[in-house]
Amino acid sequence: MVLDRLSTSLKDTLKKIARAIFVDEKLIDELIKDLQRALLQADVNVQLVFDLTKKIKERALDEKTPSKISQKEHLINIVYEELVNFLGEEKKEIKISQKPTKIMLMGLLGSGKTTSAGKVARYFKNRGNKVGLIQLDVYRPSSLEQLQVLGKSIDVDVFGDEKEKNPLKIYKKFEDELKKYDLVIIDTAGRHALDKELIKEIEELNKYIKPEERLLVLGADIGQGSKEQAEQFHKSCSITGIIVTKMDGTAKGGGALTGSAVSGAPIKFVGTGEKIDDLEEFNPKGFVGRLLGMGDLEALLEKTKHALDEEKTKTLTKNIMEGRFDLIDLYEQMNSMSKLGPLSKIIEMIPGFGNLNIPKEALSGQEEKLGLWKNLMNSMTKEELENPDIIDGSRSQRIATGSGTKISDVRELLKQYKQSKKIIKMMSGSQDPSKLMKKFKGKLPKGFKI
């Protein structure tokens, strides 16, 4: 995944600080070299790297350590704060302040603008806004068709005209219809920032449409070229924000992130995968927290709120409190987890878990196991799901055959169910957390402490 190497390098650097006996100039110099190496390898602009590390060194040498924390904690805090400042300090939300609020997307060919248009539409629709999409890319074949497919998948209206080759005329054609929406997202043609003809076109669109938000879409694979591109787009349209895409790939990613520092426009969103829901509002504090293994609880709670079915969650909670738990409940629990995304992404959001160095193979193995168990449950009868205790040898054979698995897989699922049920039984009726903790003591694995 993008920035995995940077994250690992930064965590290693912080571990070096934590293991150090003294905080002296030698340790600070080592820290600066490690940071420079890690950031440069991630394709962050050279000058920006030196500016950032200079600030960190000056603060580390000049600032007095607050009385309530150690020198090492203060040094780690300086690194955290300066990385957060580098990436925009505070989260910059897009406000739907007028009707319609217009967001125009622009960027290079292949940067993922159209996919991002669909993701942004989904994001704001989920928050109760009436959203419309319009396609003004008159050069790329099937650009309108792609946007229509995305719009249909999220039940959002899409406007465009394949026959018209003037993007401004397309916008004017639908301008009155677009006024009935809370938010209008405008997808434009991909272009090179130095292509004078296409830059003239985007300038004309910007001048006429007057969008409240002008978002530059930058792929994580852009590398050092982000500086020149971001500067030119900003000069042409005064971009108000950046969407970083392809953060689930293998590119280094630092170039796209520093497009913000170059243009002065904050990163508004980050695309974290191929699915329509794989878009996160960018929060510098949470993002740096994940990079350093400190977690990002705010993003996790936001993801949970929009991924889980509220009614099913209430039903599951009620069952747990009453001590009732069957395979249907386990199935719903697993479905809810799968909606949150890959386990590797969830774990890095939980404070402290990012530093556990859990092997990716182990996490992917757990995801495969969840998929296998869901297949097994799909091969069970309603009676078996509601009362798993009736599943004997012959039923296990039938379930295994029906799902294309082994009897040992059925047994493992039943074992997991019994363990979960035992924990649920212990939890049932325990409103007092201290009493609940006492129930667990002595029943946890050796070495596990509460």
C-alpha cells in the first residue's frame, strides 16, 4: 500500500528515540537524517523536505521540554506536530452553504477524476444532500457512460451530451436543471497542466461556472511532478483543495501529498480503494497518527457510522444484552466488519495497533477465513443458523459439500461460534463495566491483562 514504507521508516525512527538513553544533538541529527531519507524515498519534494526537517531540528534544539513530559516524548511530539502542520494542520471540510454548491474537479489524464466524482457524490448523498453529476469531458471516449454507471450505482442523476463537443455549451444546456440540487459535481477533461489549449478551456469553465470548490485530483503515482502541475493548476483556477487518489496502490505517494504544500490548497479527500465508498475526508492529525502508528479513532468512528446498519446493530446489541446469540448474529457481525474495509486498514486506525507489526499475511488470512465462514453459513438451513447445537456429523457433511469446503472448516466455524457465545453470555446483563471486567479475569489467555 502507498506510504507503507514511509510509515515503517517513521515508526522505526520513533522507536530509535524511545530506546535512546539521552536526548542530545547527536540523536537529533540522526533523527533528521532518518526523516530526510524516509521522506525523499517517498517522493516528497526535496526543498520541502529540507524546510520541514529544519523546523524540526530548530524546535528540538531550542524548545524547553514541558515539565509534565520527558525529553523523548517532547521530541516525538515535535515530529508529530510538524508533520501535521506540513499536511495542512486542521481538517478542512467542504460546506454546502448555498443551493446549488458547485464542486469542479480537474487534473491530469488518468488521475481518477471520474471515479472521484462518483465517490464524492456518494459521500455527500450519505449525509443527506441531493446531489447531481455533470460530465464535461468531451475528449475521452465513454467518459459520460462511465459517470452514468457510477451515478446509477448510487442513485444520483447524471447529466451530459455525447454529441456536443463544447463543454461550456453542455453546462449551459443543463444549468437550469442543476439548480434543484444541493450539490453539483462537475467532472472535466483530463489535461496536462502545461497544455495551453486545455488550460484555456478550464479557465473559461471556471470563469463562467464560478464553482465554490475547485478540487485538483492528484494520483499517488505522480511523483516529483506534482510541484509543477499543482502550481500551474493553482495559477489557472486558484484551486481550493486536493483529492489524492490511488492510495491503495504501490506508488510512493509523497508527491501527491506535497501538492498541498506547494499550492497552499488543503487536501480535502483521500481515495483509499476502488470501491465507491473508499473515500475519506482528510484529517492531517489522524493521517499522521496512522503513519506513526498512533491510530485515527475519528476516521474509524466515521467509517463505522456510515457502514453499519443501525437497525441491525440495535438488534444485535439487544440480543447480546439478553444473552442470546446464534449464527445469524455472528453472520451479521461479520457482514458489518466486511463493510468497514480490509482488516489492515481498520487495525491501523486503532490507537496502538499500528505498532504491533501484525504480518499482512495473518490479516489477509483472517479476511479469507471470514469469507469462508460466510459461505458455510449460506449453505445452512434457517433452523441450523438459529440453533447451531443441532449440527451433527451428517449435517456438517452436507454443509461442507454444499459450500465446497471441508468438514474441518465447519467444525472450526462452530468452535468460533461457541467461543463467541461464551463471551456474550459473560457479557449479558453486565451494565457495570467494573463487574464485567471481574467476570473476564482468570478466563483470558495467559499473559493478557486488563
